[in-house]
Amino acid sequence: MIERDEDGLYVGEVPQLKACYSQGETIDELMINIREVIEMCLEELEEVETTTEFVGVQRLIV
């Protein structure tokens, strides 16, 4: 999931991985940063048993 914050930075989060998020000044920079964080989260995940399952993402416009 990617959002742009009030300062114009791109913030990325991987909801199915606990505390897996990063940021970048461009989407390309964010993709590099989030890839590193995903690798670290996956290494940690191997050590911890998880009970959650990713179901999907919905977009709601109000």
C-alpha cells in the first residue's frame, strides 16, 4: 500500500507483515527501501509463527 504524506514523501506499507513500512522521496526510492524492509521482515517471520492470513484490499471512496 502506498500513500503520499503531507510533506510529499511516499510511504509504503505491507499490511500482512508486522511493522513492515518505509518511505522515499520518489516511488522508485520507496520501492528500493521497501524491498530491503520486506527482506528483513521475512527473515524475522521465519523465526516467528504467524496466525494471520491476507484476505484482500478494498478501496472505499466517501
